[in-house]
Amino acid sequence: MPAQPPLSGTPVGAGRRFGAARFTVVALILAALWVVLNEVDPGSWIVGVPSILLGAWLACLLPPSTNWVRSPLGVLRFAPFFLGQSLLGSWDVALRALRPSLPIAPAFLSYRTRLPPGAARVLFFDAITLLPGTLSAELDGDQVVVHAVDAGAAPREGIEDLERRVARLFGLELQ
């Protein structure tokens, strides 16, 4: 049997410190979630404590992300837009279901995002579905395929606006 080549690369967890502060924060968040879900049932802690400790330990094995939102003010600016678009999108779908006379001209649109790969691009892709009359259909590299209920309703402007807002949320300059 031929000799196997040695494994290359860095083992999972190598070079990272298992921070006690990070473990504590994650464990407290998981414990709070456990309390919300189990209404402070003392018997639930038999399962809860080991689950919380295991969850916090596993979370600490993951590399910390540097690609997350950097601005609490950005979140406060994005939240009303996000909620407003959610309501408008829901309203649009309800109206089209109840009023068949509203225009429907479905089409697939291709949009090249300028956001870098990572959390910003994923949020952008997921949030497109909240825009009225749109649904994210596929993400392939920097190409996003969007299904529009009415292609004549200019969904591209809404998508471009969303992309700018997501870029600001993550403190990014669009390429």
C-alpha cells in the first residue's frame, strides 16, 4: 500500500485561543435563550447546562468573524428600512392575490452585485426577497438571479438601493 502524503494546512482550532471571555458571553447568551424557551423550569437545567456548555465550547472552536456589522448606528438606520420593505412586500403580495387586475409580468433578472463575498452578500441576497414583487432565486458568484412578479415595475432600482444600504451597514465601499 503506498504511503499517504502528510496532511497539509492548519488543523481546526490551531493558532486560536480559546478565550474565556468569549466562552462566557456565548454561554450567557445560550443560557438566556434557554430560559426564554423553558420558562425557568428547574428540571430543564439537567439537559440545559450540558447543552449550553457544549454549545459555547463548539462556538469557541469556530473562527471569529471579522466580516460582521461594525456600526450600531448602521443597524438602527437599516432596521426601519428592513421592516418597511417587509411590510410593503407583504402588502404587494396580498394585493396581487386579492386583485387579479393588477399587472403581472413575471421575469428573471440578473444583477451583478458589487458586495464582496461574505456576510454582506448573504444579507443582500436574503433581503432582496423582502422587496415588493421580488424573490432571490440564485446566487452564483457575483451574479444574483431575481424573480420579479412585474418586471415593468422597475425592481432594479430597489435592488440597487438595497445593495447601497447593505454596504453602508457593513461599512463597505461598493466596488
